[in-house]
Amino acid sequence: MAHLQCVFYSKALEMDTCVNVILPNEGDLSKTRVVFLLHGLSDNYSAWCRYSLVERYALAANVAVVMPEVQRSFYCDTASGMAYFRYISQELPEMCKHFFNLPTDPALSYIMGLSMGGFGALKCMLHNPGRYAGCGSFSGALRMDSGILRNVLKQEELAALVGSDCKAGPENDLLALASQAETLPPIYLSCGEQDRLYPMSVEFAGHLEKLGAVYRFDHRPGTHSWEFWDQSLRDCFAYLLH
């Protein structure tokens, strides 16, 4: 596999940003499946390569993996003016096509992430379900209006993300977005049973069940940890990329 770090100017963000990319050594990249792999609140674009075996899993599945940087944005077009959702959901796939000849074909595109990135992955997919062949959320922080997140994010930080009223808004309501979708691609969820975010994944899995969606929910003893996320990534690849 080729492992590249790319720095480029993002029009959506109006600044330079970084992305790590893993590419297969052989084959036509324009026909290669692409996984957009999103980081959590306290991480950055380098985290997956530093703390997991993502390159080994990518080699086994023969896929390209794109790991972008979004700061602590919660994958929002923020009230303070940074368009991170637009960057991830619209600009980044086009930039990857431009720089690496990776496809934008929905049948070849997947999106996954941990914690804040689990929220971001589902948000991107639910806003445009036809854009992805599959989606994965590991220990997802799936409700921006939860007391847990209000304890993690300072009030001024939350206001910078969603506005002075500190309300997440319908564009961040994953349950409502799932209900509004006509069809959904296969979804993989995982969360450790000792993780304080566990109830969010239980709630979302139950909602998918009511909707008749195709999904898998893995839960087992575990905490909010890289040991859990590495195994989740491996299992998600096995489920979505078989």
C-alpha cells in the first residue's frame, strides 16, 4: 500500500488542510472502493494511522482510505463560519478524484468514523443516502443535544458550532434524518457496553430496526478506547466490504 500525506487548499474551509490517504499499489484507482474514515473529537487526521491497523485492513480489503482533518467541528458547517460538513460531504470526494483519480461513484464509496466521527459519518450518509454504499459508526456521539456532549464541549465552543442558542438544529438530528430517508445503505454500529455513549447507539439501532433498515449492531464489554475502535474497524470492513 502507498501511504500519502497531502496538504491542499480547501475552498470550503478557505485554508490549507491535511489528509492522510492509503492507496493500493496495483489496479485502476478509478475503480477502487474508497473509505472516508473520520476522526474523533480529541484526535486529528493522523489518529487512525497512529493508533490502529487501518493500513493492514485496507490491504486485505484492497480499498483506498481517506482520513481528513476537521478539528473539533462535529462535522458541522459551523455558526462561526467554517464549512466542515460541506468540505467532507462535497469537496473532499472531488479533491480525491482530482488528486488521486479515486471514484465518486456511490457504489464504490463508504464512510465510517469513531465517536464524533461516527456522528459525522452517519450525518454525511443521512443527508445523502444515495451517495454511499455503506456507513459505519464506532462508539458514536450520536446526539449533539445530549447532556454528555454539553459536558464535553464548553458552552462557547458549542455556540461557535451551532449558534448562540446552543441548539443542534434539525440538520444534526440523526434520528429524524433517518426517518426521512427513502432508502438507506447497510449500516454498521458498534459501542462498548461500558462506554457512556452506549445508550446513543442502542437508541439509534432500535430506530433502524423500526425503520426496517439493513444494519448490524455489535456491542460487547468495552470502553471508549482505541482497542475497541481498531476491532470495530476490522469488523466493519468485514461486514461492508466483503
